[in-house]
Amino acid sequence: MARRDIQYVSDENGAPVGVIVPIELWREIESERETAYLLKNSAMRQRLVEAKSRQGGLSLEEACEKLGV
């Protein structure tokens, strides 16, 4: 994502007061903030580390079949 995609909003004196970013960038920022928040808690940090290291799982089709949907 190019930095030129970001638009700055200024007040009447030309001071920056806001920013407009593409939605993809906003979602990335929000995801990073959520992860940082979760990592502050030691229990959640451990759960995230364990989840990241898991190798098993179900395909979407298998999960839907198990759930009967």
C-alpha cells in the first residue's frame, strides 16, 4: 500500500487534525492493535502462542459436516 493513498485533514490554520486511510490499511492497523492488546495478558499470550503452533484442524467442509450445516 503506497503512502500516497493516505490523505491528511487539516484545520483552518493548516494544522493536521485527522487522516483518511484506505480500508485495507485500517483493518491491518486494527488487527495489529487487537493482537498487541491480547499479548498484554499472559494467559491470552500463551493461548495465542499455542494456537499459532497448532498443526491440525478441520477443513471448512469437515466443520460444516460436523455441525450439520
